[in-house]
Amino acid sequence: MGKPTGFLEFTRELPKKRDAQERVHDYKEIEKPYAEEDTQKQAARCMDCGIPFCHNGCPLGNIIPEFNDAVYEQNWDYAYEILASTNNFPEFTGRICPAPCESSCVLGINKPPVAIEFIEKSIAEAAFARGLVQPNHGIKRTGKTVAIVGSGPAGLAAAAQLNKAGHTVTVFERADQIGGLLRYGIPDFKLEKWVIDRRLNVMEAEGVVFKTNTNVGEHIKAKELLTDFDAVLLTGGSTVPRDLPIPGRELKGVHFAMEFLSQQNKRVAERPVEVDHRGVKYANGDILATGKNVVVIGGGDTGSDCVGTSNRHGAKSVTQIELMPMPPAERAESTPWPNWPMMLRTSTSHEEGCERHWSINTKAFIGDENGNLKALRIVDLEWQSVDGKMAMVEVPGSEREIDCELALLAAGFVNPQQEGLLNALELEYERGNVKAVNYQTTPNPKVFAAGDMRRGQSLVVWAISEGREAARAVDTFLMGESQLEAKAKSMFATV
Ligand SMILES: Cc1cc2nc3c(=O)[nH]c(=O)nc-3n(C[C@H](O)[C@H](O)[C@H](O)COP(=O)(O)OP(=O)(O)OC[C@H]3O[C@@H](n4cnc5c(N)ncnc54)[C@H](O)[C@@H]3O)c2cc1C
Ligand code: SF4
């Protein structure tokens, strides 16, 4: 423990954000740089409590009090060594993780929690700046080959781990660039893409082979993959968006959030937008919010990213509507510490300008004579007892129309795409996701699955965790045992 009185002396502080009016004119990161001495004070707030609940809050089991201590001592090499032992990509999670660890920080019971996510980013950036993140050229090869399908955080974490174990890894990606939703879902203002490229350069130099524009199931048949590789790991994500099949769905101006977001990431990268993030040709042309009344349907993170992107396009107005009631401003009683709290969250995109409404259902999209969207018909909802069960029902007389020329559907993802590769492999499904026991699919022991494709729509930190755990399962399958780190194992662990 760096400074026993740190949590009494220092308050939680995060880097200042760029002014909202300034940042909506670009796609650059929102936080301003922060001095290492200030990070040291934040690390000093860690109490090194007897039972660090934050370990458990983090899906990776990051060994948080130990790296906080190393940061307090300004021993950045050691801090990175600890962090990298459980997390392959702290430069991603340090920027975009919702930080469930902070919700279970013991200091958070009666004071603002330790700024763990930000400390993680600082360690990662300090490590790159000091040249600590270098390719390992001394990996002893096993002669085994592994194909990974999908290059999101799950596929990348698995590739890094399996390569470290000595296997020859090829990552197949159907999009034109590597990164999955890191690349073509999450906007640049949350994660600039040089951050991904910097890591990919290290992985490539270490021997991981990346093949883009390769839709497995189409360009390479499933059977070929099974004969050409000793093991196959599927990390194709949860890519089928939840639709809203109401009257007017076919109108021009109604789009899935991912079409809108991935196009913008392509624009920022100066890549052609005619082909979407799946490698499919766009039927819809450029989707722009400029000068339009935008309504984002869905109150989650994807919706919030649509808000930030619409404001950057110069929308006339941006409104986000959600079916469920407004969450409480503080942690709900149903989710006491150290659980992930159910509560209202306001993102940096919301701060930039957006009207938010809850308990609203969309009944129809209304078009003009040319088939262009011009309004939404919405209705208020409220909880009522129906046949002895609580249900959201329409409030009589509340139906109304709101102007809208661009509606973005951000109601989540249902499951992975089953037709094509997954069906060709004759895999089993559980709630629509690929069924696997310890990441190994039951019909074919040579085929493994991880990330959103296995667990359903989730978070980057969970995808990395799944990729690491699946890599251990694949390594054990190939070698009989695995030396790869188990979750929260190690000399650093205190529980
Ligand atoms: C808009 C948006 C914003 C988000 N923001 C955050 C956030 O801020 N923080 C956070 O923690 N999480 C966020 N998430 C969730 C997070 O991005 C995902 O949980 C995570 O990326 C899942 O990782 P994955 O590796 O399982 O799959 P993905 O990232 O979805 O990657 C799967 C990849 O597989 C490829 N693929 C699929 N099928 C094939 C095939 N047959 N052949 C070749 N390639 C194939 C796909 O093209 C894709 O590139 C966000 C999600 C979205 C949609
Ligand atoms: S990866 Fe996320 S949950 Fe884990 S320590 Fe970092 S910010 Fe916390």
C-alpha cells in the first residue's frame, strides 16, 4: 500500500474533458492529457483493503491494488508487468471499459471510488511511451496451427495468448480492417484507431497472421478450415441487430445504428463507405444526420454513440428514447454494493446535447409522398398490474407524432449470424448463441467459441476475458495442458 492516508488526503480526480462545443467538431479523444504525478495521487487513494472486491468486479480479475501500489511508487515497468499479466489490451479497457471494478471498490462504499480505469490507461500509455511493449521474437513454436474467425477483442486476446503459447495463429476477418467492434462500432471519439494499430503492429511482429476481407463460410469453406488447422476458434461477435418491425420500417431514413456508426468510422479512416462493416455492399448510400431531426431508439451505449456521432454531423436536433422507465439517479436498492449498479448514466455524448425520454414506445414510422421518413408516432408507457403481473402499458391519449428525418435503431443485438459458417459447422445454439462447454463446442471438439458469439452481446472487457480463457482451453486441447495464465492466478493475487 503506497500511502496509508492517501484516501483521506486526496479526492477522486479524472483528466479534464475538452469543451463539448469544441469537441463536437472532431472525432478526437475527449479527455485532455494528465500528468503522471497526478495519476500517482489517484493510485495513492487505493486502501489495499483486506479483501479487494475490485478483483472480482473486473471480469479479467485485474490485480488492482498491486498495480496501484506500483504506480504510487512510480515503478511503471512493474505496474505494466502486473497489469499485462491479466489483460492483453489495457490501452482499450483503460479508455472504454464501464469499469465494473470501480462499482465494487471498497472505498466506494462511502467515498468516490479509486479511478481504476483511468490509472489503467495511464499505465498502458506509460508502458508504450517507455518502450516496454515490444514484440517477443523468442517464442518457441509448437508446430500446431489455430484459425481464429473474427478479429474483435475476443479474437485478438485469444490470438495474443495462443501465439504466446507457441502456436501458429491466423486471424480471419471479413471486414477490410482488423478490430471488430473496436474498429467499426465504437466511435473514434471514444477510441482513436491508432490505439488498435499500435497493438496490431506488436502482434504481427510477434508472428500473428491477419487476413482481412475474408468471410469464412464464403471465401473459405468451413470444412477447409477444419482440415487446414489443428483447432478453430470462433469469435465472430453478436451481429444480428434487434429490428423494429412496425409500419413504415421500409422508409428511407430508418437505419440500424451499426450502419450509421460503422460508416462514420470508415469516413474518419478515409476508407470507402460503399461496403459496410460486414463486407456487404450498402443499399442505402451515405447515412448522414446533418440538418436532420434525429431520433435514436434505444437508451444504451450504442444509442449514446449515435447521439455523439449525430451531433458531430451537425444534426438539427437529437433525441434518444427508451422503452424502459428512467433509472434512479443513485444506485438502486436492488443492486447494492459491490454489484454493478442499476442507475442513470450520462455519457460524454449526452453532455454534448441530447433530449432523453424514457417509458416511450414507437408505434410507426411516418413517411412523405416520396417514401422519406418525416415523423415517428410514439406513445407513453407506464407500469400497471395486468392479470396480476406488472407490465408496461400504453397511457391512453398520449399518442403523438414527433418530427424525425433520421431514426437510428439501437435496441441491441439478438444473436450471432447463424446462416453460413455456424450452420455449416452444424453447431448447437443456446439462446441463439453458439453453445460451448468450457469454450469447446459439443458437436465438434476441434471447434471453440468465445466472446459475444458465445455469451451474447456484452463488453470489451468480457470479450478479452473470454478470449484468454478460450485460448487456455484450445492450448489444453492441443498440448494436453496449458501454461497460459489462469484468471487471477499468480504471485500477485491476494485472494
Ligand atoms: C456501437 C457499440 C459501442 C460499444 N461500446 C462499448 C464500450 O464503450 N465499452 C465496452 O466495453 N463495450 C462496448 N461495446 C460492446 C463491445 O464492443 C463488444 O462486446 C465486443 O466488441 C465483443 O467482442 P467480440 O470479439 O466478441 O466481437 P466483435 O467485436 O463483434 O468482433 C467480431 C468480428 O468477427 C467478424 N466476423 C464475424 N463473422 C465472420 C466470418 N464468418 N468470417 C470472418 N470474420 C467474421 C466481424 O466482422 C467482427 O469484426 C459496444 C458495442 C457497440 C455495437
Ligand atoms: S478492465 Fe475494466 S473492470 Fe477491469 S480493472 Fe480495468 S476498468 Fe476495471
